[in-house]
Amino acid sequence: MNTKLHAITDQSGRLLSFFMTAGQISDYTGAAALLDSLPGAQWMLGDRGYDADWFRDALEAKGIKALHSRMEISRKTGQIRQEKI
């Protein structure tokens, strides 16, 4: 058995909030649990496990741009490249 930690951090990586789930539970569960505790932000960086239309819509409603697997972010420059769909 394993666990997952779903975390919200600030831009410096300092922990603001977290939620723990069993390892086999969908990342959507962690996303839903932390949604109301998201601070005001311009964007949110997440991995593919958080890439769902309902989550993107919820972020957009809060004025937050989602940067998940649909966006390609250069590891060298940090620049956002064209969206891949």
C-alpha cells in the first residue's frame, strides 16, 4: 500500500496546504479536496493527473490559468510553448 500527497505551494515551493489519499485513488480526488483552499494566483502548474476539463473550468472560474500536460513548458527557459491538443 502507498499514499499520495496532493500539495499546494507558493511560488517559492513553500507548503500552503496538502491532502493525503491512498495511492490507488484518482488525482481528481485530491484536486477536488484542495480546490477551495487555492490562493489567488495567475496560474497553476500541475501534472497530467490533474488535467481534467472540470478542473480547468474550476480554475478558470477562479481566474487561474492551468498549466498542465496540455501545455508544453520548456525545461531550459521556463517559457510556455504552443498548446498541444
